[in-house]
Amino acid sequence: MLRYILRRLAWSVPTLLLVTFLVYIALRIGTNPVESYKRVNPRASRAKIQQYIDVNGLDPNFIQGYFKWLKNFITGDWAPSIKGRREVWPALKDAMANTLRLGIAATVVGIFFGLIFGVLAALRPGGRRDVFINTSAFVGISIPPFISAILLQLLFAVYWQRWFGFSLFPTSGVYPAGHTGFDLFLMLKFMALPTIIVAIQIIATYSRYMRSSLLDVLNSDYMRTARSKGISERRILIKHGMRNALIPVVTIAALDVGSIVGGLIITENIFSYPGMGLYFLKSFGEGDFPLLMPWMVVIVASILLFNLIADISYAWLDPRIRLE
Amino acid sequence: MTEKVLEIRDLRVTFETPSGPLEAVRGVDLDVSAGELLGVVGESGSGKSVTFLATMGLLPARARVTGSVLLAGEQLIGASNKYMRSVRGRLLSMIFQDPLSALNPVHRIGNQIAEMLQSHQDLSKRDAEKRAIELLDIVGIPQPSERATQFPHEFSGGMRQRVVIAIAIANNPKVLIADEPTTALDVTVQAQILEVIERVQERFGTAVVLITHDLGVIARVADRVNVMYAGRNVEQGTIDSLFDHPSHPYTRGLLASLPEPGKQRLKPITGFPPNMLNPPKGCAFHTRCEYAAEVCKLDLPELQTFGDLQTACVRAKELPKAESRV
């Protein structure tokens, strides 16, 4: 097992190199970083431009340029953003922290309720409860976040203000303007609406996963064997049913968490929530190559990491899977 | 006559289906005596499995079950879920057809047996695991203490069926119901599994109900046979009398369709089993019976004693004597 993990980690190095190379080429062709720099800094001197080209590895030769970029990236010699010459790492780190906080909160809430609703639906397939949960899940998946988010903003901010004289949840940002330092209560208040929006999607998706996974298990022969042993229904459901039904769900969940690191672009945009999604939208809009490349590396690395976690958890939950 | 452990009287099972009620079991009477091996034969859909799933209380809630099932004098039909739970696995246990899917893939073999022990006996985990290893040994699994820590996918089909038997006999039940236990297995493995079942029956005095569509299996191990057709018991008797001089035309047909050395062509029963949504009036077999007469279409025939057989055929007396198969 340990050998398998080490081998997978070792393999992720060439994968990362290959993917970042492809991303490098795509960004060079798609955004033309040198032109973007000149557009944002129209009065930059020739020497300044040359320095920008050197530190970002934007040589005319893509392969040479890529390795130059790679060397600077690994040694920590990162170029500042083209607009405002901000340092990239603090910006990226903050964006990651914000997205992870939102993503983890929404995932925990979402998967918890999603699994409960899925189990409740699967226990009486075709019953009234099942139909209700299924229909709600369908509605939850179908309403795009930019509609549901605006509805929530209207309700908790605009109408709440009109009815009660204050707004319950703020509609944008992570802290009020000008706030410094850490304040848990304030932070949770600002996170509430975006978390609900993302969680609704997750609840809807996972209740359906869980329902179909558990239904498959409930109809299996070993559940009948368990019942023929005369053990309690509760034990049958948990020890024999859930233990098997969770195997595919956990695997999907690990993959989903990996992709959340990439940011919740729509939700973050609506709530002006400064996470990875908003970071990407802004830097891509300005063709800010120094901001974009590290973002890409983080995304690719997290997807590789969570793929590995998915495989390991699958093998850990299902004795039929051997990692060799 | 030995003591009867299981007495089924007028058992009826109806399933509500989108095309109307389907009566899968239509008044079955059946006795199992202590320590005997009773064979139950019939085609697919004859109601043989449903009869015993109803006995175990394992049918889905939408099935309507009426009649009487007495297990050692206690009524099981209409009994509380709690009582049925205490019966299942302790007094009555069941072996299923497909050993490949009957075991939970994520739990160790030893734990799956120990779970059966601990749910009905006050045993520590350690003692239950020890007993589980003994049970694996009894059903003929080599190196039982190592095998107990393995998962089902590490066992062959025959070995898994042995494990299923070990689970079923863990609490030394009064009646062991084996529902087509050898159907999914190779012929050579079939014989081994039958041997294990016979050994268990002799060693623990367990009554065994062997449900099968394979008369060859019945001939090899059963003491008595029940023949089922269209949700009814059409003939029952000792294995010798049934094979020697079958009385019911359906039993005759079954025996005539068996392969035999020197036989050039098999003689199948013509036609198809009836549609149970709309079974034929009178004797359900009359549509396929070469001896059918007008009288057969009137009433459902009841079991009547003819010598050492009980036969549900109104014309049984008038029929020509069947040729002996022994």
C-alpha cells in the first residue's frame, strides 16, 4: 500500500510537468502574455518588458521558455502580477484559504444532508417520501446557482431589511469593508449564503447518488442473507447496507472535493467572494500570466492528489480492490 | 411416526402486481419431520421458493401471506417481527442459490459467521470467532483459522457455499432450508455440497428441506419428496414409492423427462407452466396432461392417499400404472 502511494506520488511529478507545459502553451497562444503586459503598462520601458519576459520565461521558443519559467517557479522567483505589481503567493494563498473554507463547509453540510436524504428515499422506493426527496433533488440540481443565489440575496438582505429593519446575511465579500483581523462570527455570517448555495447543489447530487447506490445494495442477495440471520433491521442497514453503499459515494466525493479547489466560479462571482474562482476570472480577464500559471499548478496538483485519495479510500473500503 | 417440526397448512401467498393479484402459492400443506431430508421439486414459478421464504418471513411487505405455519408448535404466520427475528437463524435458517452473491463482500468470513452466533447466543466476540473456525472445519474448509480472516472473493464458489452452510447451521437450527443450493455450482462441486448437507443433517439431527428442480439431486439424498406445480402440492411420498410408482401425471412426466443410459430421446412435458395471474380452472395441470378429462376442469383436486403416496389428482385411481423406475 505504502509502495503504491509512493509510486503514484512519484508518477504525479511527470504528470504535473506535462500538464503545466500544455497549460503554458495554451496560455501563451490564448492570452499572449507579452501583449497583455504592454496593454496594462503602456509606458513600460523596453528594459522593463525584457525583464518581464525573462522572469516569466516568455521566450519566443516555447520549450526554452517553459523550462525557464519552471526553474523560476521552483526556485520561488515568481514574477509579480502585471497589474499593480502585486506579489502572487499571498494573493493565491488567500484565495485558496477562502475557497477551501467555503468548499469544505458546503461539502460537509451538503454530503451530510445528501446522504441522509438519499437513505430516507431508498428505504421506501416509490413512496411519498421518496417522490418528495427525488423531486426536490431534481429542482435543486436544475435551478442554476445564479438564480438561487439572487433569490436568497433578495430574501435575506433586501426583503429582510424592508421587513425587520436589518439584513440577516451580507451578500458579498468575506468581511465588511475595512475590517482587519480574524472574527469567526462575522466570517460565518458572510459565508452563510454562498455556503447554502453550494450545499444545495451537493445535497441534491448526493441524495441521488446515495439513493441509487443504497437501492442496489438493498436488493442484493447478501442483504437477504443478513435478514435470514435474524439480526435487527438497524444493524442490517448500517453494517451490511451502508457499508457497501458508501463505497462508490466516498470515491465520487473525493474526486469532487479535488475539483472544488478550482473555485466555485459562479457562486464566488455572485457573492464577490475572493476565492480561487474569482481569482481566475480576474487574472484571466487581464491576461495576467504571472497570476495564472501558479493557479493552474495548484488546480492540477489538487486534482492529482484527490484522485489518489479516491483510489486509496476505494481500496480501503472495498477489500476486493487491491492497489498494486 | 417421528415428531413434526414444521407443519404448513393451507399456505397462500399473493403478490399485488400492476396486472392484478398473483397467487404464487395456492394452499400448500406440507410437513417436515425432525431429522428428515425432505425434497421439494417443481419448475421455476411453481411456488417452491416462495413457500419457504414465507415460512422464513423473508417476503417483501407487499406479499400477502395467509394460512398456518407451525414451527415446533409455534405459529409463524402473523407473528411479530421481533419473534420472527428470534426464529430466523436460530430455529430456522436458509441457504440460498447463488453462493457468489450470498456473502457480504466487505466483511471477513469469520465475522459473518460470528455475527450469526452472537445475534442468538450470549457469546463474547472471541468465543464466537473460535466457534466460527470450528464451523468452517465442520463444513470441510481446510485451514479454517486462516480462512476465517479472508474475504468472500478469496473463496471459490463451492467453498463459499460451504461458508453459507456454516452460517446457516451456526445456531444448530431445527430446520435448514436449502433453496437450490447446488444449482449455481459445477457438477463435481454439487456432489460435495450435498455431502456436506447430509453430514450436517446426520451429525446434528437437523431437518433439511432441499428445494430443487433437479430430480437427480432429490433421488440422491432425500427421504421424502413433495412435488409442486402451479403453487400447489400435487404429490408427496417417500422417495422410493415416488420413483417406483408415481401416481400424479405431472410426476410421471417429470420422471419420464429424465435422461437415462440407453435412452435415445427425452420425453418432455408438452406445453408451458400456466400463467399464475390467470391459472386454469380446476387442476392447473389439465392443460398439459395427457390423461385430462372434463372432471379435471371442475375443482382444484385435494391430496388423497393412494397406497404410500398422497396425490392431488381426481383420476389417479383410473390411470394406468406407471412403469417402475427403480
